[in-house]
Amino acid sequence: MRELIIVLVALAVINPLIVFAQSDKILITLSDTMDQINFDGKWSFFTEWKRSSQELFDNGNIVLRTAHQGDFIYVFIDNLSDITTDKKLDYAIICFDGKNEKSSLSDDNDYCFMGIMRDKNGITYNGNSSLTFDDSFREIPNDIEFVAIGEKSDDNDRYSEVVHSSYEFKIPIKLIGRESSYGFYFSTYDSEQQKIFHWPESINSDKPYDIPSPSKWGELVSPDKSLPEFSLSLSVLIITMIVIIGVSRMKVNFRNK
């Protein structure tokens, strides 16, 4: 029985893709394939985002994939219901509270990133508590390693071959800091239907480009606390050694009985 427990724990850490959604928490996984992503704003090939955490919202119409590797957090947002893909009008926003403070006003460890349909540049916003209203974010220059692209996802998409909007993000961890949990918010906007989806879903606003107060955000959590992380290969090696040592000790104890 003890051997079985050790193996199950090892498998859970090695394969963190099996996650359990909570109403105000999203779990992010460590991956070893994010450096292979083709950043074109869509799901480009079958295995591209496969080794990432999956969350489904809005009756499966909104798909969120998240992972981290090395010095970056990777996010993919698939809006299956947005089939009009209006250039430079549709968008997705993701936000991180680096200290997870849940403050009413944003501050300098709060960052938001916008991916815009059919646009390869993206926009970075940073919190500014000197402003006296809830959506106190100002646009700042993009980091050279930051990526945010919106595009029309199509027949290579894992969830739907019908053309729809999707967004890919590559966020430098140096901006938001290495933490095991962040305050987290995301939204996506369909300009044709004038429909905004927010997470957490308790947020209720129909104003485009409106970023709610960090006090209303949920959490993005690294359940194995691999942010900051060992490399995946080192983690697997350590876990394998622990399993081997544990099994060897059980064999010795059995022989001595």
C-alpha cells in the first residue's frame, strides 16, 4: 500500500495536467513544451497547447489554457462563440496581481495585457494607485519579450473547426514576479454581439475595456508550487529517485521481517 501511495504522488506531480476547477481559482501547470508554440494567435497544430491546464467556461464556449515554463507564463483563450472575428475590435485581456493583495485600487505590481484580433502587438497596462477610481491602469511600453496576438482559429483548433476568435499570450515572469499564486482576471469581448465574458464570472460589467478592481479578481495558483520552479527534467529526476529509494527501503524492511 505504501508503495502505491508513493507512485500515485509521483504521477500527480509529474503530470500536473489533471486539475480540478474551483469557482475562484484557476490552476496553472508546469510544462515542457511551451517553447514550441508558434505564436500566431491560434491553435496551429494538434499538440501545440496540449500540455497545459484546461478550464471551460460559459457552457464550454470559452476555453482557457495556462502553463508556465522557464521565465514565462503562457495563456491561450479560445472564444468559440465569437465567429465574426472583427479586426482590431474583438480582444482578450488577462490581468495579474503579483502580490495577490486584493486591493481596491491597482498598484505597481498589478499588470494587465491585451491581445487584439488580427493584431500582433498587444498592449501592456500597469496599475497606478495615484488615480482615484477602480480601473486605475495606465498603458506602458511593452516588454521586448512580451507576446499577445489575436487571430482566427480554424480547422487545427482542438475544440471547433468553425472559424472563431482566439488569443495567445507569452508573459515575462520578471514583470509580475515569481509567486505560487497571483490575483487573476481575464475577459474577452465579441464586438459583433457586444458581449463581454469576465472571469471570475461574478463580475458584471458590459463596458468594453473596463478592468475591474483587483479586489474582485480570482486567483491563478501553482498547486505544486513550481513557480519558482525546478526544470521539469530535474523535477522528474528527483521524484524518480524518491520512488526508487522508497521502494528499496520497503524491500529491505520486508526481507528483515
